[in-house]
Amino acid sequence: MATRSTDPKNTSGSGVLDSVSKAIIEQLQEDGRRPYAAIGKAVGLSEAAVRQRVQKLQDQGVMQIVAVTDPLTVGFRRQAMVGINVEGDIEPVADALAEMGEVEYVVITAGSFDLLIEIVCEDDDHLLEMINKRIRALPGVRTTESFVYLKLRKQTYTWGTR
């Protein structure tokens, strides 16, 4: 299991975690099933205090505890990054993309693309259907450029407390 931020509006500087909360997050990033008592020993708190801190971090949208899978091992053979240019307001397009189950994340960017998304698909036919029938069909989408993943070299969620 891993922890990751769940609040898309939580940008750097919007909230400061104290060193104990960061240490708890680091413990959970190493092992999302680590017992609160063990975390408490590592960070100098009681089991109850750790439980309360973890709940508060989750309630505030700072983190969530999730199982992270390898898409290939669960039947998703195609991943891609898609750069999207939009005519008009970007946010409605970003919101529509965020509602799609295949879309893992949506980023509003400055640069060559207005939006970057990551999509996870079952196969190339599914990827084609996503790009051609669903993404390009959204009102405001002007162009797309797809970057198909050949091999995933690194994926980590341990950046949360640097």
C-alpha cells in the first residue's frame, strides 16, 4: 500500500505538516499496513495518537491509504500519456476527463499542452476508443497527442514528505 495526496487543489505551500505528521506518512509509505503501535514507537506517540493523526490527515485530504497495483498484472496492457489542447475554458474539459474511469490523473499545464492526462486501458483497441470516441469527442478538445508507454521504469509515491 502507498499513500498519496487526494486533494487536487492542495498545492505546495497550501498547508504545512509538522515533523511528526511527516514521519507518520513516511512510515505508511514504507508499509501502508504497518500497525499504529509500531508507527507510534517510531515517531514517539501512542497508538491512539497515531490513529487520530492518520484519521485527521485522511479527513483533510492530505493523504489516503491505497493499494497500488501494477496495471499489467491486473489486465491493463496499455498505458499512455495524452497531451490535449483545448479551445476556450480548460476547466470543463478537465472536469469531464476527471470523470472517466480510465483516466488516472489530469493536470492543467503551462506549455505545449493545456492538459496532460494518464490513461490506463485494457489494450490498443480500448486506447483507440478512449482517444477517438471519448476524449476527442469532448466539446472544446482541439488536438491530442498520445505517448504510449512501452515500459514503466519507475513509479513511486514516496515524495510526499520531502
